Amino acid sequence: MWREISFYLFRLKLNFNNKRVLQASFLLQILSMFIANSSFFIIWVLFSRTLGSINGWGALQTFGMISLALLIFGICHTMFGTLGRMYEVVPNGAFDAHLTKPKSLYVRIINNEFYVSAIGDLIQGTLGLLIFIYLANLSFQSILLLFLMLPPAVLVELSITVLYDCIIFWLPQAPNLSQALFNLVMLPSTQPISLLRGAFRFIYLFILPALVISGLPIEVLAQNRWSICLLAYAIAITWFLISRWVLKISIHRYESGNSIG
């Protein structure tokens, strides 16, 4: 395990240094994402203030949710930069290079690139979360609970992205399908969780667990229940194991079919 972690950190540093060479482009991509996200903040906060409180959720909770969504996206696409981009390497046969290297295939797949613009998401999400903590006047226990919800949120987004990346192994003629489905599934992670009730809430918590990424961590602060935190970890670990299993059988299809490359 430690060899895999060492290899992962080496690749992460190498990818970051390669992208940092072109400093002007590097900074421009980060700034562009920062500006784009700012408009997203403004739209949703104004929307929340106009409608008022919805099932206990107001503008502040919406601000915290968006901050978390950006933070998780930034973490996943800087630390695991190849996520959501398997459609670029599978159809043309470039995926063969991953199969010939003696390291963990899962680690190589998620850490083959570095997504520069995601640094903007990471920075803005971090700043937004700190502002939310200050404005919400959270206690130490609530802050601890909030940060304990981050690992399962990252793991869920990682797992969901890997799962939808696997679609390209089965449908190589539809490279944009995985991204479209991913956006559809992840949509509730950028919307107030209070809008979802009943069956929709159950679906997006257990079957397509987008709510674990940003909505549930904000909602758990109001209830201050550690059992919800444990539930989030159980969901995240389950989906991580599912993603590894699906990736394994998808790669076997790639090897045996020989029609993708």
C-alpha cells in the first residue's frame, strides 16, 4: 500500500510540475474558473434570498453547499486529474499503455493527468467554506463534524466518476454519454437538498448518492447527528468497492473484445 501511495504522490508532483511550466496559461485557467464560479455563487444565493427559506434552507446554507461542491470537485480533479476523461484514451487504443505498467491500475487511471482549472474550484471552495463557517458561527464540534464529512464526499465523487468512465468500455461509439450521465446524476449536489423529499431523496442518497457530496454535510450540521456521518462513510465505501469491481470487469471487456483499440 505504501508503495502505491508513494507512486501516486510522485505522479501528482510530476503532473503538477509539467502543467506549471507554462505559468501564464496555468494562472489564466485558474482565474477563469474562479470568475465562472463567482457567477454561479451569485445566481444561487440571489435565488435563495428571493424564495426565502425552503424547509429550513436559506441563502447561507446554499452558499455553504456550493462551496462544498466546488471544494470536493477541486480536490477530485486536482488529486485525481484523469477523472471523467477516459473517453479520450479508450477508443483510440491509448489505454493499452496503462495495462503494461506494473503499478496499481486504479491509481494510474485516476492520476494520469493534472486538471489545472480545478485549482480554481479548490481555492474558491476552501475560501467559501471558511466564510460559511464564520457566518454560521459553528461550534468546534460542528466544524469537526463538517470536516469529517469531506472524505466520504470525495470518495463518492471519485467512485461515481470512475463508474461513468467505465461506460466507454461498453459503448465506445458514444464518448459523450458518460459525461452527460455524470452531469445528470451530479446535478442535485449543486442544489439545495431541501428541495428533495420522499423517493427522490432516497434515490440521490443511496442509489445515486450525489447528496453525500455537498447537501448532506450541510444538513447534518442542523441535526448534529454523528450517525449520519457514519452513514455517509458506509455509502462512500460501498460505492468505492462497486467502482473498483465495475472497472475490473470493464477492463476485461476491453482486453477480450479487441474492437475498441
